[in-house]
Amino acid sequence: MKIFAGILIGLGIALLGAAAVAVTGAFDVAAASPPSKFERRVANFALRRSVARRAPRTQNPQAASPEVWRAGLAHFKENCVMCHGAPGVDESEFGQGLNPPAPDLTLPSIQKMSDGELFWIVSNGIRMTGMPAFSPTHKPEEVWKIVAFVRHLPELSDEEQKALKAGTEEAQGHHEAKPGEKPDASRDDAPAHDKGGEHAPKD
């Protein structure tokens, strides 16, 4: 009984401490301030457990092929590369300002995730990280093609790298345009969500 009471008292003290930090504004929410090791560890652990519990236990129904990779690349270029970058392709200035930073998707910790886990993350996003949910704007088969392309990232061809670099350069061009100047008139005239022949809205 004493052990149980001690646990309750400990939890109460922890909750009071957390409340004090929140009320006093002691917790720094600035994106320019890097998170502590403790914060990263707790957040990463909670993320892994949450995704593992909710992700579908299924393999990607979109078999890896040049056609699927082309479709996935179109979505990745439009929605992902500016934050995540890719082999030989730096993330945009916007992506460099994210906190927590968008992970390198070629890392073993990402590549060892199941297809279902990657699908769940892309579909549902991750709260308070800058990672949006794709499911409101993309069909499941489109998300699966993105997953297939993420699997393909470690083996990008020179042509694919060039295509992705064009995406980050377009974003940089918008940043460097003078006030009132259109960075690329052809982009303004193009129909919305028509990248790569498929529906490809903003990430």
C-alpha cells in the first residue's frame, strides 16, 4: 500500500511540476531553439509506439516499378523534397527552419519501418512537427506510390536527382523573386494539382 501511495505522490509531484512549467511560460516553444535530449527521446519513443499501434499490417500494394517511382517522384517533388531533401538534393531554406527537422528518409531507422507504418505517417501526418496529413488530399493509391518512392530514395538515378533539384530550385526562385514579380509565369498558368498527371496537393 505504501508503494502505491508513493507512486501516486510521485505522479502528483510530476504533474504539478509540468503545470508550473506551462503556467509560468518556462517551456521555450521557439522553433529556433533545439530540443533537449530528453525531449527528443520521449517524443521519438511516443511516436514509434503510436505509429506501431495504428499502422496497417500490410505490404505496399503498389509493386516497385519505374512507373510507380515516376508517379511517386512527382508527388515527392511537389510536397516533400523541400523539407526532407534527398540524396544529392538539399532541403529548401523553409525545410532548414523546421524544428524538429524533417528526417533524412534514407536513414536506416526510416527505411526499416514497415510499409504500413510509412503509409500511416504519410496519410495522417505527425502533430506539431510540420508533417501534414496527406489523406485529406491524396487517394490511398497515391500515398502508396509515395511510400514506394521513399523506399527507392537510396537508389536514386542521376535523372531523378535532377528532377528533385528542380523542385527545390523552384522553391528558392519564389523566395528570391522581387516584390510583385512572378518567379515563373508558367507555374501560375498551370492547372492546380496537376503534377505528374496525378492529384498532387501541398505537403
